Amino acid sequence: MCGIIGFVGNPGSDQLRRILIGGLERMEYRGYDSAGMAWLEEDGCIRVVKTQGKVADLDRALNGIPVKGCVGIAHTRWATHGPPSDINAHPHTDQPNRMAQIALVHNGIIDNASVLRERLRQEGREFVSETDTEVLAVLIGKFLEHGDDLVTAIQRTHALVKGAYAIVVLLKRGTGQLVAACHGSPLVVGVGEGCTFVASDRLAFVGTAKKTLFLEDDEMVILTADSYDHRTLANQQVERELVELRISLDAIAKGGQKHFMLKEILEQPTVITNTLTGRVIDGPEPRVHLGGLRTKIEIGGRSMTIGDFLQNHLERVVITACGTSWHAGLIGERMLEALLGLPVKVVYASEFITGFTPINNRTLVITISQSGETKDTIEAARKAKRQGAIVWNISNVVGSTLSRVADSGVYLHVGPEIGVASTKAFTAQIVALALFTLKLVELRNPAWVTDTRRQEIANALLALPAQMERVVADAKHARDIAFQFACRSRWLCRCFKYLAQSRTPRSVSWLMRLIGASNALYLGRGYNFHAALEGALKLKEISYVHADGYAAGEMKHGSIALIDKRMPVVVIVPEKGEDEETYARVISNIEEVAARKGRVILIASEGDSNPEELRCGGKVERILWIPKTLAMLTPVLASIHLQLLAYHIAEMRGCPIDQPRNLAKSVTVE
Ligand code: F6R
């Protein structure tokens, strides 16, 4: 939520604008309702340009304005306090226009902003925006007026505010310096040749900065072009090593695709290999290698590794996450319960924070987060640790806040996920949970899991990249089916245009027949129930079509009332061979939908499934096939079809796929 960046260097003419706009573009996934920039003009005064709209609108607003200078800050916003508007956009200043002593960008929420604002108003200070951020700017300005230097003014402000923030502050007539500080919101420093950065995300300076370091809570940094002074907000010097920034420019480009989301869906077969590499050691007795298990922890005054803890002390698992990562958690719950017989509970992180989940020092809390920066999940991890649990984190972003808060964990290594809708991280999270489960089986050796079963799971994991490749190769089928959902009369023109471009005339007749879907149901049993939840979420968030995911057997208890000839129902069918009973039950559910004229689309496994039986006497409209795998891994393959379906529907409806309305990728507020 909100992306902030600060830069100090000696860029050539007009380079400051390019650097800051480029950084904002790469952080636009964090918010995109308004954007702004501030820099020092030649006379030492602060110039601010800001606008409602996207980063591209800010770039246009800067046309004709010479942005020259060595130091600047910028912001892309996801509104919390005050609606998106030019005035509410950041940077904010302590005083209007050229009177400003400072300009400031902020990510986070100041909980006591209204109390502080009132107090400052009574002192005669004026506010122009509705934001909590302006309170920070005015407070810092007030301390500067009282004779403090900028660092002290920030420290005194920190002592007064409650809430979360990461800020970068630009000082009038400052001597090529920026000061940044954080408390509860992420901030990362980048160091390049003759320049330094600070930003909400390292992506902002990939390609320019070579080294990086994350700030911890209650730390600050004073940047000049060739140095950084790193201290706590209590003025203690911090010595933390810079680490190499290993993200390539290619990894953050669209790779020739129209949207990041499509690129990220299609690259899943390749990147999932990174999640698996070196972690499954094949052989007659397959072993799982997870380096994080060697981390030392203290339990009741005794030192042990996390591996020892899992083997000898673990009694209960709690999984906590948000959104798509929570869906992965549900799949993990099923794996752990089925293979280990361990009691597992999955809790939304936002509920975990405020609710009561029994936890002690024999509980493992697994946090799952693509970004590792989701505020609710971070707070859940902190609470779990306070209650004595061991926290194992699954995230994609190396060095993220969650990975630092947790005791240990595993990275997904699927590369930056930039599309707001999570895709490749979801399938990798399932794989990471399967690896973890298999490792626990190895450590705890439950009597009911034979060596053959362990071997089967390891083989199924290793087969996934090639199988995912086959599903991706089938991508055009999802696009065909998308017409069923997407085409309502007011979108007909767009759909026809799309059809003409995609050269699939066969679909025209479908289009005519199936106009009108504005709701959808996703059904599945067992592991596929959770895949259904995720399929529905994908559709909702990027196409704005209302969709619900249900346990297929639960449908008859209510949602069946919704089914009529206009309702598309996507059913994820389990493979027949592994669990014939569940398969038969799902076939009955399909019949129930078809009997009410629902428009059934299936995702089914090749292998033992009988296509004729699946078509239910021709009542099923389309089947999307996935290669045969174990039930626990079916969601990995089925999700690719579900993601593509959502993508194509959104594309036909003309939705802004990588930046859906009201959403932001990294939810850094509670
Ligand atoms: C949905 C989506 C969100 C995230 C959720 C948690 O496509 O992306 O539901 O899954 O905001 O984000 P992370 O995984 O970064 O904690």
C-alpha cells in the first residue's frame, strides 16, 4: 500500500525525473490512485508536483517542468485517509508552496492523526489535506521551527505518533541529503555508484543500485550521494552489512506479454523448478532438504534446531495468511492432517491478531505471504512469537519483513510477482507446503505413510514442471471458455474484436449462445474445494464478476438456488483412480447443476477419468484437462486453467488486469 522512493545522486539533466518515475512505475502495484514528486530547485526551495491518477499521469503533469537536481522523493498512493485527489496526493509539506521547510512521502497509517491534528490546529497550524500524512509533515516542520535539526525533528515526531509509517523527508536548502525512517512499514536502502536510494521495495532501484539493506523497525537512515548513516530512532549507530541485489531487469519486465499477470501465469512451469531445485533429493528413500530447519531456537531454556523441534516437540500447527496465501494455507492444512495426523488450524491473519487461537511453545505457526510485507500476517507472526510459538514463514521476497520476524522458513524463489492478482506465488506456496509436509513425514515417520507413498509424492512433485508446461500449452482453451462468462451485450463489440484477433471463429457461436453471465460458481471437494475458492477470488478481483467458491457437497444447502441457465459453474473434478468415492460424488454434483440448466465447465484429470461419464450425457459444456497427479497437487495444475480463465474474462471485459480497482498488491495496513 503506497510506494515511496527517495534518491540522492548526481544525475545528468532531467535524469532525476526518469529515476523517480521509473521507481514509482515499478512500485505501482502498491497503489495507483494518485502520485507525486518533490525535489530541490536550484535556489534550494522545494518544488512539489502531484496529481490524482496513475504514475503516467504524474509523468504527463511534469511535462514542460524542468526537474533538475540531485535529490528527490516520490510517491504512488493507495488511499486510506481522504479520497484520491490532487490535494491528498503525496508529497505533503509542512507549509504551502515555497514556504515549505520540508516535503515528505509516507507509507502506513497514523492512528492518532486526528488527535494530533486537532492539537496542532489549536496551536494555529493549518492543514490543506484530509490525510494523516500531513500531520507528520506539520509536526516535523514545527520542531524545525523550534530549532531542531531534521534528524531530531523526526525522532521527536516518532515519539508522538502511534501507528505505522515509513517516511522519506526532503529538507529545504538541505545539502544533498535525505532522511528516511520506519516503524511498522517496510523501507529498504539501495546503494549504487555515486547514488543512494531508499524505497518501499527493492524493485524500485533494480538496475541502478547494486547493494541493498532492509531497515528494521525504529531505524532511520541519512542518505547522501555516496554514503548512508544508519541508526536507530534512539540514535544508536547500526552496523548491518549490505547484501548484493540479485534481481535482473528481465525479471521485472513483462517478457513480451501484454500484462504481468499473463507473463506470471505462463512462466509457472519454469519458475516452479526454482522452488523445487535442491529440495527433493531423489532416490529409493527420497529426502527433502530445507535449509531453514537447521536454524537454532530456544524452547523452555533448551537450545535445539527447528528440525529437532518438529521431530520431537511439535504438537499442533496453526497456519495464518491472507487472501490467496490463505487458500494455499487451507491446502497445506489438508496435507498435514492427511499425512501426519497433526491437528492443524488455518486462521485469517486479520482474525488471528484479534481473536484467541490457543498457542504454546509446542505449536508451529506457519505464516504464508508472497510479499512478506502483509501487515496482518506480520502482526500475526509477532503475536504468535509473543505467545511462545515457533514461526515458520513461507514467502517469496527474500529479506522481507516476515522472513525477518519469523524464526525461520522457506523462500519460493519464483521471481518478483508484480501483477496484483497472485498467480505463480500461489502454486509455489502449495509446492512449498508439500515439501514441508514431506519433510515432516521424513522426520516423524508416521506408520501409515509407507516408503512407496513417500516416493510417489516426491515423484509427483518432480513431475510438476513438465505437467505445468502441458497445461500452459493448452492455454487457448481457457480463452475460448472465457467468452461464456464475459459476453454481455454491452461488451459484444469488444468480444467480437477480440475473437477476430484471436482467430477462434468457432467461439462465435458460443458467444451468441452464452451471453449474459455476471455471476459464477466454482465447486470442488477436498483439495479442489480450496482451488475453487482461489478460482473464484481470481475472477472477482480482476474481472469484477461476482463469483463464489463452494465445497461441491455444500452447494445443495443454499447456493443451488442461484443456478439457472445463465450461471456458469466451474467444477474441479478429482482424478478417479485415487479416490473413486469422491469422484462419484462430484459427478452427482455435476448432474445436480446440469439438471437445473447450469452451464457446467469442468477441470478434470486425464488418466482414469472417463470423458463420456464426465460429460454427463452432453450436459457439460466444456472440459479443460490437466495431467494426472496426486490429489494433493491437483490444485497446482487446475489453478493454471483457473488463472487463465479469469485473465481472459477480465481482458475481454476491458479491465485493468495488473491494477484492479481498489486493490494493491502489498497490503501494508491492518
Ligand atoms: C489475490 C491476492 C491477495 C494476496 C493477499 C496476501 O490475488 O494477491 O489476496 O494473496 O493480499 O498477500 P501476501 O501473500 O503478499 O501476504
